[in-house]
Amino acid sequence: MPELPEVECLCRSLKPHILDRRILAVDVFRADFVTGSAPTPASLLVGQRITDIQRRGKSFAIVAELGSCLAMHLGMTGQLLVRPADAKDGSADHVHLVWTIENRVRLAFRDPRRFGEVRPLASADALARHWAGLGDDALTISSTALAAMLKPGRRAIKAALLDQRVLAGVGNIYADEALFLAKISPTRQAGRLTPAEIARLAQAIRSTLGDAVRSGGSTLRDFLDADGQAGGYRSKHRVYGRGGQPCVVCQTPLRHNTVAQRTTTWCPRCQGGTLRSRRPSQ
DNA sequence: AACACCGCCTGAGCGC
DNA sequence: TGCGCTCAGGCGGTGT
């Protein structure tokens, strides 16, 4: 499931193939996969040169000359793959869109579950509006920004971290990993974290995501970068997917339970137990 | 307002 | 072998 590190790795691997190259044609196998308005060759950037790839959290955009762009999201199972010019991609393999780009590059958007999105936008302003609801990018989140966004919250910190309006880019895997590194229970109320805990958490988010980017992201099943490379960070997960197994720090069996409607794994000793409703006194 | 919860969608993994 | 069930979860919409 692609989160910020996976999207960052995708963007980095994409750039050498498509930056400064012109889109020659597009094949649309599923028009209803394109959101906003009905797709046209022009709205899908045919004839334009790609000038930039931008990312904010888990969202990214392929930007063309003149500022029009394609805002994209990988959802759960999305892939954007650079394919050989003679590849026979199509709807049978859940490939919904294929762009043909200069230098015999084909770019295929594949997404079996179709939780992803491709949204044509006409200008840089439209992209800014599209992303306006997102919080600061999690890769560089500051403790002051995080503190400001958590302040009024009564919900569990895990739920707040998953809220893309609070900060953009953290999903279920990296929320659990960052909370473990910061030694904070996922069930703690977001607004009751101390300044020291928030500083620790912001640091843990940045370092967890940074490490994951350097490892090429986490591949559980579906994630591949543009070159079809899987990520290597999965083997470094300290809690995600390890419920019942011993904590890597203290050997206590890791707890797993549903928090914020998501499977959540944490160490009851390193991160504290269930502080679901801490009483102010006693 | 703030939060909970559902539905979208498919494939993997499981028990029988 | 194969069937049916459960689970995975980002996100937008709806309910409380």
C-alpha cells in the first residue's frame, strides 16, 4: 500500500524516463478511471512536454509546459510503470491508461482495485486548490506544525496521523512505525501529548519516512516503482505486520488491535498500554 | 465541529 | 480442487 516513501520513490524513478519529453499519444482503456471530467487527449497532456513531477504526501502530479497537469494517487494498488515500447498492456491486466512518450517510452497506469485516481487539472492554481486540504508534507514535518495540528484533538494519535489534513503522507504502516520509534501508544489522545512527545513524534516520522525512502519503500504485495523494482523497507518494519511477535527492543509480545478502524500493532511495554481514557486525577 | 463508519474494489489466504 | 468467506485499506460521502 503506497504511502509517502513509496510515492517519493516512484517519482524519483519516473523522472529520468519522462522529464523534458513530449507525450505523443494516450490509450484509454477505462475512461471512468479518469476523474473530474471526461478525458480527452488534450486533458491527458497529449502533445505537451513534461516539465516537472511534484509530490505532496501520497499525492503526486505530472506537470506539463503551460502548467496543466495530471494529479495522481495510487490508492491501495496503483502502479505507474515505464514499459517497453512494444509492451501489450491492456485492460485484461488492470491497466487503465497508457501514455506513449518520446524515446519509445510507454507509461502504464495499472490499478487492480481502482482506489487510485488520475485527475486532469488545467493550471498550477487548480493543482494548488486540489491539494489545499492536505497538511504539511510528512517527510519534513516540524514539531511546531505538528503540535498546532494536534492541539484541539481528542481522538487517538493514530487516527490523527492517518488524517491527511493533519499531515500528508502517513498511512497505516508508517503511523505504527513512527509511534513505536517515538515510544508513544497509538491510543493516546492526540491533544494530550506533551511538547516533548510531539517533538519526538515529529522526529520519528521524519526519520522513519526518510529511512524508508532510502530503502526504496515498503512492498507488501503491490508496490513497484516506475522501473518495476520492489521496495526493501518491509524487512525493516519493527511493528507493522508483527503482532504477537517479540518487540525488537524488549522482547515483549507486540499487541495488535483495531485503533482508528485500522489494524494497529504496538509494544505495550515500550509505548505504554491502553491509555484510552486517562483520568485527569489519580 | 469533530469524529465514526460505510462503500468502493479485487486478490490473497484460509478452512472445509 | 474449489468454493465461499474474511481481510487488507485510502478516501470521500454520510451518519451521529
